Amino acid sequence: VKFTTLSGNGDIGTWSSEYIMADPGGGDPDITFPNDPRIYVMDQGTYANRVYIVWTGSAGNVSDGTESCSWCAYADAPYTSWTTSFIDRNTGMSLYNIKRVNYLLTLGSGNTLLYIYEHLDYSDIEAGTMVGVDTRAFRSTNGGSSWIDDGEITPGDGNYYFFPNGATSRDLSNNRDVAWNYFYWRTP
């Protein structure tokens, strides 16, 4: 991760030093093959201006087909120190679940994070027997330090719910936040 700032007249400043979230090439035994990194900046609430990066990958110390994992890293200004938290491993609708697409949403004036990801579900990882593609959510109410499994968003009916994405809006008539999630759907 590197960042820079804009001056008052729109000039780009000097890029920061590099911060490495996960270094599988550097011998990190817990993270291999980081994939699909996404960045998000909290715009309100207790954690306003906190920068988040989420990604999927594999647990380096596991090789039985259940190694698919998720992580979150975050930093507050001046962004010189980052904290990494583990979200989960192999959670999905089958014995073997491979995470792909992932992103963050916020609810409750920025104090609740939703981590949402697509997982490909396999009954036999070696044979490549895919039995569904679903979308699941985890929730954090403490700025990303820990995560709670909120369960499946898609119905887990064996169909394929690919490439999820989402947004949040405010329902002013009921004074609540609404999380919108959408995906491409097809039968196997």
C-alpha cells in the first residue's frame, strides 16, 4: 500500500513509503496467494477516515482444500501503522469453499462494517465438483478488529450467484440504513 496527498492547489505530493500487508514471498506462513484486494475509506462515524483493505487468499499452513481465507487491514491517520485482522477460513455452503470477489459496506452511521464475499462451493475439491456459487456476509462493530458470521445472502440452492457487489443507502422514512447487494445469477 502506498498513498499520497493533494495540496490546496491540486498538486500531488510525494508518495508514502510502502507498507506490505501480506508477504507470501517473504515467508509469511499464514498467508499465501493473496487475491482480489479492495480498498475502502470510512467516511463517517467513530472510525471516520480509517482506511481498510480486504482480500482473500489461502492459509499457508493448510493444504487439505479448506485453506481459503479472508483478511482485513486498517490504518488511521497518519497511516504509518497498520493492523491486520483475520476474518474467516473456509466458510460457505459446502465442505470446500473458495473465496473470490469481496468488498466492504458500512451501516449505522459508519460504525458497522459488512464484509461480503463470493464463494465457489465444492463437494470434491480434487475432482473440481462445483455444487454452487453463493455470497456470504461477516460483520464487525469494532472497526474491523473482530468479525461475526452473519450467514448467507444468497439462498444456497445450488445455483450460481456470481460477481456480487453492493452499496448502502439511507431509508429516511424509517430512519435506517439499507445494504444493497446484487449479483449475476444463472443455473448450473
